[in-house]
Amino acid sequence: MTVPTALVDVAATSRRRRPSAKLRASRIAYAFLLPFIIVFTLSIVVPLGYALVISFFKKQLIGGTVFVGIDNYVRALGDTLLHEGVLRVLLFFVVQVPIMLLIAVLAALAIDSGRLAGSRIVRIGLFLPYAVPAVVAALMWGYIFGGRFGLAGQVFGFFGLQAPDFLGPGLMLGSVGNIVTWSFVGYNMLIFYAALRSIPEEVYEAAAIDGAGEFRKAWSIKLPALRPALTLALIFSVIGSLQLFNEPSILQALRPSVITTNYTPNLYAHSLSFMGGQTNYAAAIAVLLGGLTVVIAYVVQLGVARRDRFV
């Protein structure tokens, strides 16, 4: 059977046009991505690269800035002040994050159940603290925790009791955790609530036909559906905990004897750079902290993925 010459020419022409069409579509896609790539490069890649470069140098009174290799990193690995800050934020993560995520999950389940009166008001009320800037939140809670003139002291005094020293050495980390929890419960609640709303209604109907109650639906349907959202929130919490800075830096003005310059790694690096003039060493600390954050976040994600694989 002979194929008409006209059909052969049309097929050959279409084959020649396909690469050009794909190339044109690729160019259009990169044109849309270009603004993000430029901003990402200028705001993330360039600062990280600059911090990495200057971390291999040291500024000296005699000789100026000299290349010292990994000396700053060796010093950081043996710095006991840095170790104390890292252990403190790890303890903060282990204690505060589970409490915050548990409250957020319970709030999302309660709102999604449809049995909570005024669920819209509750949802907005829980999210509002996230809209409050961290500096304002720390100042507000610093006043509340004030033992003499603060709200907590007045409430305890009304009942003839002595208010605990919420900004003392024993309770300061818990007070910081309270501020962070108050600020981010609503944010995580919305993530979990959005995940719950994506569950098809047919799944609930099938469970109801099988005789499942609300508790059974929550345990067997809703909580498993929340695993990807929980993983995302957990990774964000890892990053936020290791980068803890705003709340301690504000409360430091109230209790400088409790929140020292090495209270958190970020606060330590900031103090070294802007008050101690050790920019290069602070850059090395920042690079190490970023690497630790990536490693812990990867371990958390890997652990969740392995657990889901065997469930």
C-alpha cells in the first residue's frame, strides 16, 4: 500500500514542529519562573554563599582578614557556650513541639467534627495570634509574666498567693515555649483542618454504614489522613526551634541575667557578630546550625516515611 506523498510531508512537518513547540513552552515556563529564581538567588543563595565564604577567614588586628581554613569550625565544635545553646533548643523542641501539635490536632478535629458551637469564631480566634508579630507577642507576654506589675502577679495576688517567677531560670524556657505555642497553634490548626477537609465524604458515609462512631472515624480515618500534614508541620517546627531568636532576644531586656548571649545558637551568633565583632566566627556557627537543621529535618522526614511504609 502506497502512502500519499502529501500525508508524508504533513507528518514530517509536524515532527519538525514538535521540538520547536516544546522549546517555546519551556521558554514560557522559565519566563514565569524567572522572577522567583532571581529573588531566591539574591535572598537565599547569595547570602548563604557569602556566609560560607567568610566563615573560612578571620579578622585580626594585625594583618587584617586572613584565610584560616576550617579553624572557625573547629573552634565552634569545641565551644561549650554554643553547645549549651544547642542543647537548650533541642530540649525546647522535644517538649514544646509535641504539646503545640497535639493542641493543634485536637482543635482541628473539634472544628471538623461540626459539633463545636461557633466553630468559625473559634477558628479565627485560634489563628489571630499568628497574625501578631513575634516582637509584639513577646512584649505582651513579658508584661503578663511580670511578677510585680504583670497580670500574672496581680491574679495570684488577688487570691493571696505568690506568683511563680515565670521569667526566672527554672521557668524561662517554658515561658518562651508558651509564647511560641500561643503564636503557632492556630497556624498548624489551619494546616490540619485543610487536610481534614480534603477527605471525601464517601469515606465517612462508608464508615457510618459499617457502624463506625465519631471516635472510630477520627482514629481510623482522620488521623491517618493527617500524616502528611503532621510531617510538614513537624519539619517546620524543627526549623523554627533551632532558629529560635525573636522571643529570647525580646525577653533578654527583661531578664539579662537569665537569657544570656548564648541562650540560643542564633542569639549567640547575633551577639558575636554585632556586639563582639566576630563576624567570621558567627558565620561558621550559622553554617553549622543550618547543616544541623537540614540533618534533623531529614531524619524526621525519613523516620516518618519508614513508619508509614510499615503501617
